[in-house]
Amino acid sequence: MNKPRFFALLPVFLFFAGAPGYGRDKAPKQEYYAIKVYQLKTSDQEAVVSAWLQKAYLPALHRLGIRPVGVFLPVGNDTAAIRRIYVLIPFHTLEQFVNLPLQLEKDRQFLEDGKGYLDANYKEPPYARIESILLQAFPGMPTLQTSTTLKDSARAERIYELRSYEGPTERYFANKVQMFNQGGEIGLFQRLGFNAVFYASVLSGVHMPNLMYMTSFANMASRDEHWKAFGADPVWKQLSTSPEYQNNVSHIDIVFLHQAAFSDL
């Protein structure tokens, strides 16, 4: 069996290629994303974090010019043993990401609006833990996108599908990234109307090496129809059977999400 070719797309290379001062004139201006996942044990914690995000955190990000910010709740969150809130934050540069905590500490309005959350007692923390993932957008879609085709759909029925693809090794992972970009997988998603929000390589996270992407649909039935069309498409059949792209995904995680009422996305 042919081994996948190495296309110099390892996460560390992606990291430095996008870093300020490194190949600035040659590298595309790919955005960075932070995905924060709040893990919550109770409905009270969910209410506290949601209120803080809506009234303090997102307004502060907006004042810094950071938008659109997505806030999402997993389908079935109300009955889950561990509830979660996903926050997707776009950054133009790594400096913007690194400097965000310092910028928030200087924002008096943020400190006042978020006082209850920020000054919570250790005996009653607002969450169980926070998972943080840092990503860099794919060259094939370097900036976050919002869908105009969903504007006429019922907001409560919209489905956002977040996928994480892990590779068995760094080389296989790089091969899957190449499959999305040069191989044409992004173009296939676009042609079939998947309303992608982002495609990105994970620079730092707990499931590496991996990539993540998010697509959006009017409802779950629309989602199922799109994936049925994807699986039957001749381009996908050719890509998925090509010797060049075999065995480049070892594990897939899929999370179905709804928008929070105050989400920008």
C-alpha cells in the first residue's frame, strides 16, 4: 500500500508559517481560532456561564473588534451528565490571541459586568473545567464564514456540526490536510452547500494530530440529505478510493450543536 506523501503541513510548520514575521509576504493570511469548551455539572452553572458570556465576555470581545463569536450548546445538553458550552473565537493574529487576557483586565466595563463570574467563590465555581483548543485556518478557507442561506430557516432548528479528525501519525494527518486543500475536499463541500463555518488544523489541544471543521444546516433532515449527497458524489468516490489518501484518519468525533440565543454565528 502506498504511504501518504508528506506535504510539509505538520502543525508545527503551520504554526510558524502563520506566526508574525515568518514568511509574511508569502503565507496567506490565515486566521486563528480558539475553541473554549466549558464543562458544567449543573443547570445553575450553565446559567451562570451563559449569562457571563452574553453580558460580559462577548461585549468585551466586540469592543476589541473580535467578531463574529459563536456560542453553541450540544443537542441534548439538558439531559447530559456533563453539560457543555462551546465558544468559537476568531483572531487575526497570534498576538491578538496572546494579548486577550491583558486586554480584558484593562476593560473596566468587562470587570464590572462580569463581577459575579470573575469573583466566584472557590466552593461554588461557575464551571467544572475549561478545555481550550488553538487552531489555524486552512489555506483553502483562510477566514471564518457566516452563512446567508440559513437566514430564512428557524433558528432553533439549525444544526451546527463540529467534526474532529485525528490522524494515526503526523504524516497521515498532513496527508488529510492536503486532501482538504489541494485535493479538493473543501471545494466539494462548497459545491454541495454545506455552509462551512471554518476548516482548521489544531495547533494545541488534547487530541493531536487533528483537524477540526464546522458545517451548518437548516435542520437535521437537511444535514442528513447533504451527507447522503456527499457520499454519492463522484468526486468523493474518487478521493476516498485514491491510493494517495488511504488510512489518513484514525478517529472521528462529531458533535451536533445549536446556537445560543446571543451567538453571533
